[in-house]
Amino acid sequence: MEFIVRAALIGAGATAVFDLWVRLLVLLRLPAANWALVGRWFAHAGRGRFAHADIAATPPVRGETAVGWTMHYLVGILFAAALLAIWGLDWARSPTLGPAMAVGLVTVLAGWLILAPGMGAGIASRKRPNPNRIRLVQVAGHAVFGLGLYLAAVVVEALA
């Protein structure tokens, strides 16, 4: 039970840190994730369609924004669970930055190898007009998520 609670709290906390980072990017006029389109992809994936030529051209799904935000947090929790599965509850009881940053940075691969191709952007967004800028923003965001994993684990342990 401790594993599930810590994974949920650490994952949700790290995702919230990531979301604060995205708000900063928006203030700086940099691109932010469109959770409605992510929700559209997940909704269609739930119906067996995993690949789209262009997710924006795919018919909208009712509640896609809510689906996108929900999946955003659930995936964050799953990544935290992966961190705990690899480094164990001992890491969560005495968090260190290295494992959290490693998991945070590795998670960018899910976006590059699953989500972007599935949404029609190609591997690592290679089909987009500015793939290197997108990749840089994504790597920075996932590094912030890694930092969030660490910070959330510190807070959860302090409150335990």
C-alpha cells in the first residue's frame, strides 16, 4: 500500500511541478502541450486506433480535454511507480536527485517514440517544421519533471 500511495503522491506532485514549468513557458511565449489533442489520441487509442496522420485533423472526442489532463497525471504517476519499482521504497524514504533525474529524462522517450508518432508528428517530432526546438522544450520539460519527482519525494517523506 505504501508503494501505491507514494507513487501517486510523488507522480502527481512531479506532474504539478511540470505544469508550473509549462505556465512559465507560456509566459515566455513558448509552446505548451495541448492536452485536448493528447486526450483525443488516448480516446482513439482506447478504441483501437493508435496512429493518426495528424491528430488535429482527427474527429474530436467528447471530453477530450478532461481525458488529456487525466492521462497526463496518470502517466506521471506511472513514471513515479517505475522510479519506485527500480530504486525501491528506500529511495522514496531517502530521496536523491540522480535517480529522479534519470527517470525524468528517460520519460521523454515515451513522447518521442509513442505519442509523437501516434499523433502524426513522427519519431521525436521529426515531421514538424521545428523539430529541434520541440525536442529542446521536451527535454527541458522532462528534466523539470525529474526534478519534480525528487522534490515531491522530499515533501512526501517530510509529511510521512
